[in-house]
Amino acid sequence: MINKLNVNAAPILNAMTVDVEDYYQVSAFEKHICRTTWNDFDCRVEANIERILQLFEKKSVKATFFTLGWVAERHPSMVRKIVASGHELASHGWDHRRVTSQEPASFKDDVLKTRALLEDISGQVVKGYRAASYSIGAENLWALDVLAEAGYEYSSSIVPIRHDHYGMPDAPRFAFRAAGDRILEIPVSTVTVMRRNINCGGGGWFRFFPYGFTRWALQRVNEREQRSCVFYFHPWEIDEEQPRIDNLGHKTRFRHYLNLHKTHPRLERLLDDFCWGRMDEIFLGTAQ
């Protein structure tokens, strides 16, 4: 273990987050799978969430689940179990549309509709939002104003890196106030190497790099910068038996299927090596 055995200082609590979507809903498959066919696919998200809840219970970890409205509408009992297990429920938008593909009016309808449904199912106030594929950046910061107007207290939708699909490399690396101080933006964690921000907050990087890199990077943020980290993963990333999608490009296939069999055991190590909590508990100072 790392931070948990640091007797010279209190351990820093990091945010563990899950983006609740099924394997066929990822943005990389948009050109291959139409949303109108989603109901034709077998659901795997419920079984994967059950495994995640069992893992979190085993490790005594509470987390934040950024959940699609489309998924919650079809699996309300799963949503209630997440909440009953002591985790925070937050919004991932309705059907995983990138914010870059929406206008302010349609985006507002999306985030209001999703928040209302999640609150109705869970009985919890939904405070947080995460954009599909981290699709808030320099060109559409208006989205943070819309979120503030819709009643969200925080967003976790910006990644301060250069990437071929998203990223705002000049954004602050740590939580900052936005939209006229009406909302808190909490970027996914990065570590600075040779003046360049490298993602160390989960997703494909967690599967691509050796586990030792993630451990080193998060420890560096905790100990050198004395900051909490934000880590994320998807339920489909622990599901190596998921059906394979045909006709994918080489890059897309590589990114999606790489090391799926390693995610669950790596998560077990990660939960042991660091201290974890919910987004609202760490960044808003509240927990329900």
C-alpha cells in the first residue's frame, strides 16, 4: 500500500467514479451503432455494475456513479441499489451525446430531463454531471453556464490534455470555479511530465499503461501536490466477455478492447493502494 501507510500525514481521499453506460453506447461506436438500435442489444451493464458494487463493498469504498438517463430509465432497480449501497448518483446525460454535437437549448433539455429522472428514481438530489467523452472544452464553455442554470453544483467534464477526440490542455489541472462562480469544474486527474499533462485518471490509459504508472502518478499528485485525484472507469471495461463489434477501425478496436481482462485485478490493487471516496464528499464537503 502507498498512501494508507503514510504515517507522517493523514491520507488524501481521492474520488472514485464510474461512468454508467453499456458497451455499445460508447462514443467510438457512434458510426457503427445507431441509437435507434440500442434496445436490440443484450444488456450487460446490470451484471457489470453488480460486480463493481461487490468489489466496492469488499474494499469499503464509496464512489460516484455518473449514470446515463437512458440506462436508468430501463434499469431503475440497479440505480436504487447503487444509492442504497451508499454511493453518490450523478448525471452522465441522457443518451451519451457529446456536448459538441448539441446546441444550448437541446443540451439544457438533456441535462434537465436526466437530472429529473435520476432524482425521481433515487430520491437523492443529483449535484454532479459528466459530459459524454469529456466533450466540454474551450469552444463550448457555455455548457457550464447551462449546467449551473439547471441546478448542478459541479461538473467533471474537462480533461486538461491534448487528445484527438477531446481535451482542453490550457485548463487548470485541479478543481476550479466556472460560469461566473456558479459551478465547480473538477477535471480528471493528470500528471505533468516534461511540461505536458498526461492522463492518469483512468479509462483507456489505465488499461494501456502498466499499473505501476498509475500508482506512481496518483501518488505524485497526492504527495507532491497534496491534491485529491479523480479516477474513472466504465462497467464494460471489466467485461472481457462482451460481444465484439464488427467493422471497427484498427485504432478504435485497439482502444476499446485492449487489456479488458486486466481491469478488474488492477482495480483491486488500486482500491488497496489509495484512499477513495465520493465526489460530493471530497469536493463539496457533503455526503448523503
